[in-house]
Amino acid sequence: MIERSPKAREIMANTRQLLTAGGYKSFSYADLAERVGIRKASIHHHFPGKEDLVKAVVQDYRAEAQAGMAAMDQQVNDPLAKLKGYADFWSACIKDGVSPFCICVMLAVELPTLPEDIAAEVTGHFSDLSDWLASLLSAGEEQGVFQLNETAEVEAKTLMAGMHGAMLAARAFNNPQVFDQIAWPLINKMVKVA
């Protein structure tokens, strides 16, 4: 990640919250300036345009996700524990409200109208996550932990869509528990019964 000033990081953190709440088109620099308590010109000093700002936020988000997956791979050997860790991460984020929704899911809805470089970062995030999930599902199948009905790649995309759908349902029902009600059966149905 690029080293940024404290004010630039504050701008990015607020942008991330706005993206989580409503997506790319839901806010302007005027909204952001009011929220951060600075002039629009000050935001332009750090990020010449909204596209530059959102791209930086998504790149940081993507780097955080990559680092999280790499850390999980280094610290945990059990594929089921990794999968549970992934679900637990989002469950905690949704329950404590810190990051109740994946910004890339929010932006994926707008993908056809997003600037090309932001769309590429969003698509890249989904590829990163799908590849990681496929590798752990494949390892789990080899170890006899998971029983997959499709290829690991297809199961990974299905699981990813289910988890993101669980986030959406938790938001739609305004109930964080809904995430767990959907996420855990998705995981449990892949666990090989002895």
C-alpha cells in the first residue's frame, strides 16, 4: 500500500464508509468534504478526482484482503478452519458494524457504469477471493475434509456468491444474525460426513 498522509487516510476511511453504505454514485466530494470537515479543494489536493480516490480505496481494500488471505494461509493449515475463519471475519464485521458489507460487492452492482480502472480492481478482488477459496476447497477435498459436487473453482464461486448474498440478506432484514443463518449451512453442506 502507498504511504499516505493522515488526512489522506482519513479521506479514504470516510470514502470507504460511504462506498459501503451506498456505492460509487451515492456521494460527491461535497458530501465527503462536509463529513471530513475540510474544503473540496483539500480533497482534490490529495486525490485529483473521485475516480482516483475510489481506485485508491479499492486498491487498499484489495491489498488488505490479499494480506488477510496470506496470513490465514501462513497461520492455519486446516482448510475447514480457514473457511470458518473467513465466515467468522464477516460475521464479526457485520455484527459490530465496522465493515458491514464488502465494498467490492457494493461496487460490483455498479460495474457496468464504473470507470474502467476501478472496475478492473473490483473484478480483480473477486478473482483473488475465488482463487483463494478454490485452493482451500481443493486442499480440503484432497484431505477428505470436504465433499464437493462440482470443481473447486465452481464451488468457490458458489460459496463466494452465497456469502455475499448472506451479507445482503443481513442488510435487507436489518439483522446481523441472518448472515450466520445463511453462511454456516453453506459451509456445513460441503463438510464430508465421516
